[in-house]
Amino acid sequence: MLVHKMRNLRLKHSITLSELAQGIHRSHQWLFRLELRDNIPSEDSQATVIRAFEEVIASRRSALYALERDFLLHKDSLFEQVGEGEPL
């Protein structure tokens, strides 16, 4: 089956349709239909999808920086016992 490259990119990086749809005020169904269409989407739709990927990248970058910061603070004490869910 032929699909738009955006689908393979999304799947390769474990991006859900819901995550992709979050920042663009579109439904995950809209994105799903767009991925599987035979024809090339309108320029507006293409720009919307590009913006969606940029939103995911920015969001994940922020989360990754937070993980890195927490890891660096706690890497020497990772095996200390604490209460589950206790703030770091």
C-alpha cells in the first residue's frame, strides 16, 4: 500500500495521530485520512501538517531537556529507595 511519507516518519518516531493533531486543532481522523490519500494535499493542508510536526518536535525537545536535567541531578542517587510517585 502506498502512503504519504509523513505516515512513515510519524511511525518511525512513535508519534501518535492524537499527539500530532494536538497543536493544530485538527482531529486525528483528519490526519489519518490525509496520510492515506492518493492525491497530494492542498498547500494549506501541507503547511498544517508541517506545523504539527514542528509542534511535536518542540514539545518533545522540552520534555527531553527536562529529563536530562532531572537525570543529571539524580544520576548518583538513582538506586536510593523513595516512595513511589514522590517528587524528585
